[in-house]
Amino acid sequence: MATVIPKVVASKVVAPKVIDRPYAPLEKKRLPAGRPRSWYVTHNRRLKAMRLAIALLDSGVYVAKQARNDEIRRTAELVGIRPPSDTTCRLVRDLMRTRR
């Protein structure tokens, strides 16, 4: 019987990619028509909360307890987003609390 000997393949070491150009947001698309107004309000609130959660994480706020309403609103001002409501601030904390 012939014995199969596996070949040793040299592993490649890949250097991490460096993004040397500024961030450019994706092109905006129109929202689908025909939905109730509450759907659009909720959708836009979730998008705003997600942008704020990402900005907070980038600034070093990793725990939802650290993200108080005033901290979230200060971050919104830095990023150039209108000040969020209390409901949006609560949604930001919920997004930060979510574990995957």
C-alpha cells in the first residue's frame, strides 16, 4: 500500500492593508415608497443611532454605561449630526450592548 504524504505548503504572510485615502460615504439611495410614516421614522432613527454608536466606539467609549445622553450628544456635535432625542440615545446604548 502506498502511503500518502501531505505536501508542506509555505504559508503566505499578508501585510495588513493601509487605507490611505479619506473615508467617502456610499452613494445614497431613495427609500422604498409606500411604507407607513412610522417605518421611515424608525429606519432613520436606527441609521442615526448606528452612526453615533460607531463614532462613540471610535472615540474610545466601549461600554454602554459610559455612553450617557450628554456624551452621545457631544459626539453627535463633533461628527456633525443633529442632537439626538432621548429615544435615539437609548437606541445607541442598546446597539452598544448587543453582543454577537
